[in-house]
Amino acid sequence: MKASAGYPIVTLNEFIINRQAEHPEARGDLSRLLHHIGVAAKIVNKKINKAGLVDILGEAGGINVQGEDVQKLDVFANDHFTAALQASGEVCAIASEENQEIVTFDEGLSRDGHYVFCMDPLDGSSNIEVNVSVGTIFSIYRRLSPEGEPAALSDFLQPGTQQVAAGYVIYGSSTMLVYTTGNGVDGFTLDPGIGEFCLSHPGIRTPDAGRIYSINEGNYVHFPMGVKQYIKYCQEIDPASGRPYTSRYIGSLVSDFHRNLLQGGIFIYPETQSAPKGKLRLIYECNPVAFVAEQAGGSATNGRIRTLQLTPEGLHQRVPFYVGSRNMVEKAHEFLNTYH
């Protein structure tokens, strides 16, 4: 596509096709799936931008599997991503924060789909009524069950190292889709003038160190001692290391991580007394974000071992999560090991 508005345009679809050409053995199925993700993201983005004008704000009147109030936009995002994935014919089943069990597609081409799809359809949706950025997190695995048969739970209980693609969409002042297929991280910004995601952040690399720490300090009294000591370290005055660091916490994993990815920083959601196993979900929140972080040169752990090495024990398993600039995650580990 020709340059517009003073910059050369490479659309998401063009980028996907070009990347596929680099791998002659590829069948194109993942490329088609990524295209459908982009389409669903544009539909959800349009609805979010109208959130204050139509009846899609507030609670939908239900409780999801996490015990959280379901927002109307959660339902909308979940339904539209599910429909797009089924239409792609490449996905045989999905796992979503909004569904207790996996959803299998047993009709048409989807039954022979090569992939399973995991998602948090609208991360941070409780913030939507106050106009705070929200996002969609997604992860893709190759199925383990035989093609032509119904997908199984075991298809989803794979360690994060087996992801073939992962990413997120952030719906903010601009809408961005960031993803990786294991060959670096690229970001695409939605150009509303042409209705296309355009390459805006090629080859994203996160700084090895940053000056931002993101954690809900309102839970400080419930944090492990190692986390408390790390927070004190972040707050100390030490010009040589750039401290004190800046505390920035939005309360949306996508929003906090995206900022830290670009600027350098660490996001922490540790275990607490009320959530001894952590709060964030391994399969469709931590694993995809960890994959993106590592591909951008960062690090992600549960406070002890690499997040992507964890083998899920259940669909909605929660884990502690430390993710961001490599040096900052390593320093946090030092405090966790000292005060374990």
C-alpha cells in the first residue's frame, strides 16, 4: 500500500503475508488465524469507542468462573472473538476467562482446525466506565488431540514454551495489536482513516532496565517479605542506579505491561494472604504476556522459575507473576530468595 499521511504503510495482512513468504514450508493456516484476530479486534474496538453512547456499559448481571462480575463489554468481546475464531476454520476449541469449560467447534472445517486458542477477551474491563485503557490477551497452541476428533482439555494444558503465537490488543488513545510468533515482537496501530492495523513498532525490544515498578501497593501488608523489601529498594534514593523508581499502576495487565514493555519497568502481581496462589491466570494471561516479554528481551517468572516452563494443572489456574525488564526481574528475585 502507498504512503499516506506522510508515512509508509505496511498493513497487518501485508506483514503476515511477507512473514509467511519467509517460511516456504508454512501452510498459511496461522496467517489466516492472525487475520481473523485482527478483524475481531477492530469490531471490539469500534464498540469500545462507543461505550459512552450506547447501552454496553455496566454489569451484565452474571458472575464468571473467576467469581467476578461480568461486564457487558466482556460478553461482547468474548462473543465476537469466539465468532471470528470459529469463522477462521483454523481453531478447533477455545478457552476463555468468561467460560467455565473449553468451547469446542465440532462442525465444518473447525473440527479439523490445527490450533486451540486461549484468551482474556477484555482485560481490565472494570475500568471501562472511567475511560481507562483495556485490552484483549490471546495465546495460540497447536492441538495435541487427533484432527477430526473433538478437542480435549489436554490441548490447553501445555507449558507456555509450546505457544506458536501470542499477543494482546490494547484499546486506548490509539488501538494497538502487539504479537509474536517466536521471531521477535511487532506492534501495529489501528489507522481509523483506512480501517487497518499498520506496522508502527517493528522489532520491539524492551530495555534491560527501567525506572517504573507496577504493583498494587494497597495490598502491601499482604505481600511476601521479599516483595516488601523490593518495593523499599525501588523507593530508596540512589542516583547511581536511577532510584527512586516511579510507581505506575493502572490495574489492567495489558496497559501496565504495554507501558513497561516500551519504556522499561517491572510488573508484579505476587501471591498474597487472600490469594496465596496469585491472582492472574496462567494459560490466558501470564503465558501470552510472558512469551511477548521474552521475545522482546525481557523476562517473566512466578518468583521462582520461568513462567513459560510451568505446566498448567487446570484451565483457570492462578500463579504469581513478575514480568518486565530482565535486570529488574532478576533484582526482584534476589529479594525473594533472601526473604523466602
